[in-house]
Amino acid sequence: MARVAVFGLGYVGCVSAACLAERGNTVIGVDVNPDKVAMIREGRSTVVEDRIGELTAEMVASGQLTATTDAEAAIGETDIALVCVGTPSTPSGGLTTNYLQQVAEQIGEAIASREDRYTVVIRSTMLPTTCENEIVPRLEAGSGKRAGVDFGVAVNPEFLREGSSVKDFYDPPKTVIGQIDDASGDPVAELYEGLPGPLYRVPLKVAEMTKYADNSFHALKVGFANEIGTICSALGLDSHQVMDIFTSDTKLNISPAYLKPGFAFGGSCLPKDVRALVHRARHEDVSLPILEALLPSNTSQIDRAFRLVAASGARKVGMLGLAFKAGTDDLRESPMVELAERLLGRGFELRIHDRNVSVSRLLGANQAYVDARIPHLADLMLHDPREVVAHAEVVIVGAADPEALAALPDEGGPKIIDLVRYPGSQSQEGNSDYHGIAW
């Protein structure tokens, strides 16, 4: 069992300390507030929540959990520190890291004379690069040691819901450990050994970002449900009945579907239906800010792709994929068609390959759409993707078609702008001639 110092005895720190103690670890809570320290020493939780009061009292009575205001003493008696101090918002919306910085300086000074390897784990919510740019330098300056060599550094975001935090600690949706090296992550993983849910050991910045991805999506879900409820109410519908049906779909709605970063959406359904719903809401004098922002947000992704091409300095452009979805010939509201239209309008020499698109076979609305946007499409289409690659100074990959991807050279050749993160592209990351649109 580990000897753990928990810095910050607020919501996250108090729960983490008590639960880690119950798992058999020796835990010392550390806080600058003497009132919080006194409460723990008396066996009283600093937060009001189901089970935490009884658990704190039991762990203090057993001797597994103690508390102090003396950071140096706590470090001297432990092998790993969990930093759970607050990171409140600034008036402008930024993140306050003063408390994190102060604790990092204290820990750095306290481990300066230690001969064994100590592990510092940041559990506070902080933006990506905070640990690397703000915490590690202070730990190194205070200790005179090197992170990842003389002491360990990890990031361990919490996923505890207020009201059920003890339950969530023991039944987490996942455990995420950002680590500067394996030796830093190992003691953190041991703290949670045997708990359910997947374990992810990732770079520091990835662990920092996961918390923001989670909370932003939770906020988006609440806002989305409320806007659907608003328009339902205006139309005299039962919004709960609508959302009960919506959430029953775990194949597309409540699932990983559509949650991979990539290019803009298109097709005959999504843009049209979002546009129609927003239009009807305006007719009913109802504001739907989230839904109203979807199409502008989608357009910004096309803007981003265009800027990548323009920044490449190339004039000859190849495009692999044109339909809005791979494996179809549907060009209606395809973001690739809009991107192609912009490139042509700005004088780029464009050639396109999409083995599913034959201009002579386009019919109805599909033909009408492309005729209105790129009337001379047939002159731009090439049957062989190798010809597109040979023409291009920069290639836009808009579909993960194995036949087309095989035309890309392993080395040299044109620059690549990847909109789909095609198979094998990860080996290209770091290459100055490869650019992923959102990775």
C-alpha cells in the first residue's frame, strides 16, 4: 500500500483522501486552511455528500487518514502526492493556476533532499500544457532535480459527480493517467488497481484535455436538450417523449458515432434539417443559439481546410474524394464540393479523383447541385488517382479509399492535407509536409 499526501481538502481532495485511505493506503491530507485540517482531524468531512461523512470518520478513527498544514512534513512521510487544489476562473474567463504553482514550489523544495524518487500527481483540472509549462519548471527549480529522471510527474483528472462522488470513485467511467514516463504512471495506476472501467495511460497534455472534452460535451448535451425542449414547447409537443425516443438510439445518438474529429458534415439531410429547424424556431420567435451555431461552425471547418491549402504555397491541387460520404456518389451539400468551388474561384489548378463519382451518371438533384456549383466538373475529374497525385503540389485527402491512398508515395511527393485521418497517417505526423485538419 502507498503512502499518499493529498494537497487540497476541498471536494475532490477530501473524497480522494478518504477513498484512498479506505483502500488501505496511508493518507495525509494537506491544506493551508487550518479549519479544514481541524475538521479532518476530528473525523468530519469538509464537504456534505452521501457516504463521505461516515467514511471520513472511519478512516480517521482507524489512523489511515490524518491531516496537517505542514506540507514539508507530509512530503517527508509519503511517497506520492496528489494535488487537488482549486483552479477557479479569472474575471476574463481564464484559469487561475496560482494555487497549483504555490503547491508545486512547496513540493519541489520538500523533495530537494530526498534520495528516493518521489511522484507528483496533479488531479486538479487544468488546461493542456499547464503541467509541462507551469508545474514541472517549478518542481525542478525548487528541487534542483529533473522531472522524469529524479522524480515522477503525472496528471490524473477526476471524473467525480457532486452528489455521488464516493460511488464514482469506486465505479469510475474510466481512469486516465497522463505520464511523463512509465515510472511516473506506475504508482498512480497502482492506486486504482482493481477498479472497473478502462485505464488510459497517455501523454500529459492528452490527460489534461480529457477533462475539458468531457465537461464541454456535458454542457453541450444539457444545452442541446433544453433547446429541443424549447422548440417542442413552442410547437405543443412533449419534449420528454421526443428525447426518450432520441436517447433510446445507442447506435447513432448516444454512441461514439460522429464523435471523431475530421472534416465538415454535408449531404442531403444534416444541413437541410438543421436549417429548417432553425428557420421554424425563428418563425415561432424562439431562440436556439446552439443549433443556430451548427452551420456556421461547419462552414468554419471548410474555411480551415482552405487556409491550409493557401498556406502551403501550392497552386496545383489534387483532391482524393468528392462525395459528402465515402462509398457514395452523393454530392449534395458536400463540403468537398464547396472546398473545390473555393479553390477554383481563387485560381488554383485542381484535379479530382473519386472512383464512385461519374459525372455522366449523376441524376436529378445530385446533378443539379453540382451543375450549379462546379459546372465543368467533368474536366477536372481523373479516373486514375496516380494522375491526380502526379499533377499536385498538395493533395487533399477527403476519403479513405484504399485505391486512392495507394497512389500516395511513401516518401517525397506532394504535401498532404488530411481531412479524414486515413489509415497509416499517424506515421506521417511530425512530417512538415503532412497536415491533419484537427490533429
